[in-house]
Amino acid sequence: MTIFLPKHQRRDMTFNGPMRSGLVIDSRALLAKGYAAYQQEFVAGMAGGHWYTPTQGLRGNKMKIDADTRRGNTIIPGYFAGRTLEDRELAAALAAHQLLQVLQHENDCLFHIHAIDIRLYDMGYGSVTFEGEIEALRDLTMDEFRVATEKASSLLSSYRPLYVETFERAAGKLLPEYTLASFYGSRKNSYWSNSSIFQGIGDLFWVHRVFHVACAGGDELEKQAAKQLIFSEQAHLIEDASVIPGLSVYPGNGNSAEVYDAAAIQPKQLGTLLSMVRAQNIFYVAAEDIDRDLFFLSNELDRQKHSQDMKLLERQSEIIVEYQSKVTLFKAVYDDFDNSLDPQGLKIWHALEKAWHTRDRFDNLNTKLELVEKIYNRIRENLNHLQNKKLGLFMLAFTLISTLSVIVDTVDFTTQGDSLQAPSILRIGVLLATLALVVVFAFSLLKRDRRRS
């Protein structure tokens, strides 16, 4: 059997995983304020690690778009803020939470952590990226190496205290007017209590493994070997998503790999695969949460759509409008991100979409949203009917009052007049008979209205 990683040898390795952050940022309010300006203000006051925001770079000639390297910037930045821990700051942060910088899984391998990068996203999610090296504790074949790294990635859930601490610090710094909901303070909108956004904060949904295989001259054997790392049943069908000579990129579902000529490829050319995986992770988990919430929302609304409680129906209408707005914004942000990618990023992005079947998730969202909109129409019809019914009762009451007023004046004129001082039995009898007729008439209207409803 061919040894892929000899004992005590190392290979570069990157892990990335998404999670819920417990902090929902108001993107629309930030756009009105000036998103980038507030981002810079936000990170300027943060300490403990290198805090940063997305770069909006220009070419040397000041052009924003280059057909080969850049198509443009997103309207809403790809993420709100990031925090990188490395060297002394990494060691201090890990020590504060009693976490290890070198992970060992059984007798297979060690993972030496060089840097931890945590990012906060607007929609209530965050991601963490571990960069480091895998060291073999024994000779590992290709399959053994892949299995060992997959098992090592399962240990990253233990770093949850570091993730939550980062999000909590961000929540404390973020201004209330830009906070839609926060697990670390008061919830501004009870709508969010119906979603899954506050469940399992800091718990990794999954970990995507990115293998980095350096070789001399782009060895074809190394390229074929890298395909095996993706753990595909049809590895020979995996296509190279690279447009850069000397670099081969193989995006996958749970594993991705890049093979590069160490002499020809610069380090900055190796970041695109990880960047696309990180973004796809966030969009996918957000779509999964929204899809699940829409399922339970449609089920709950369908059960109560015939309710006679106007307050309940009005609250249901507000929740539906909130979800429609959320889904519309989410899809717009996703499409805007796609439109901003350069040719290399776009090719990798489409390969990830194909491997992950992301568009199927969006089709599910559209189907459930259509169902919720149909339920919304029925709820509005029911609400309008109840409002019309209530208005009809008010009209009936005013009609009765007006009728009685006219009757009193008429009886007063015909039976007694102004000169008669003692109570008149005839007058009282006519009034009671008239009142009885009006009451019978009113109840008959109410009874007929109930039959119709």
C-alpha cells in the first residue's frame, strides 16, 4: 500500500464549520447608515485578536471591476466582522478557556493549530476556520489519512467557549439600533422566538475539510490522489475547477482539495477555495434553517387559519410578512454574492453548488414560501370577514339607538304631549312593545350572520 503521509511528516490542513451566533444584525439599517463606515468604527473598538472587516480593494488604476480578477463588490458585505487569533494571542485565548493548541486523535495524527479565524454574519450565523498542519503519528495511506483528518475535525466542537465569547463580545459592542435580535440581551422582536435562530448557539453544524497538497511541477499522480481525498464514489468524474496554471482545485461535499505547484503558485492564490467553502457553508445552513422554519410555520398557520381570534390572526399575518421579507432578502444577498465573484471564484462556487445541490434547497424554500403565501391569503380573507362582521355589529348598534330615539320622540308626541305630567300606561306599553320588536329583529340579524360565517 502506498504511503501518503509518512510518520512524523506534516501536511497543511484547513477546517471550516458554520454555527449559529445568537446575534441577528439589521442589514437594512446599516445600509441606510453606511455599512462600511460603521464596520470600521465597530472593529476599531474591539480588542483581543486581530479584528477586521471585508476589504473593498481597487486596482492600481482605480477601476472597481477587472474582467479577469474582479467583477465587483457585494451591496451588503459578505460578513460583518472577523477575528483572527494566532501566535501569542492564540495561545492566550486558548489558555483562558483551557483549550489545547495541539489536538491528538488516538494514535493516528496530531493537528497543530496555527490560527483560528472567527467570522460574524448578519443573518444570525458565524463560522470558524482552523488553519494548521496534520502530523502523522504512524505511516498513513490515503484512506487512513482522510479518515484521521475527519476524526480530528470532530474535536473542534470543544472550542465552543471561544466562539461564544467572540459573539458575546460583538453583541455587547453592536449598537441597539442595528440589532434585530440578540441572545445576549433583550429580544427586540418576538417574531424571532418562533425561529430556530437561538437554538444550539456556538454548536458546529458540520466541518468541511480542505486538503492542501503541494507537489513539484503539478504531478498528475498527486492530482489523482487528491481526488481520492474527497471521498467520492466516482472520483474519476470530479472536475478541476481551477483557471490558474499550476493549480488544481477539486470542490466536494464534505471534503475539498487543491493541488498546487509550490514553485509556481503564490500563497494568496490559494485562498479562493476556502473563501468559497466558507461562504457556501453559511448560505447553506441559513437556507436549511429557513426551510425548516417555513415548514413548521406553514403547519402552525394552517391549523389556526380558521380562528375567530382577531389578535391571533393579525399576529400570524405579521409573522408571515416578516418571513417573506427575510426570505426575499436572503435570496437577494445570495444572488448578489454570486454576481460579485471573479472567474476563479465563480467556477469553484458553481462546482460547490453542484456538489451540495444548493439550488434544490432554494427550490424547497420557494415551494414552502408559496404555501405560506396561500395560507396568508386565507388568513387575510378570514380577518377581513371578522372585521366586516365587527363593523356590522357597530352599525347595528348605532341603528338601534337611532331607531329607539325616533320611537321615543314619536310616542311622546302621539300619546302624551307636554301637558300631561303623570306617567302614561299607554306610553310605557308602546315603548316596551317597540323595544321588544327591535330586540327580536336584532337577534334575527345576528343569528343569520352566524349561519353565514
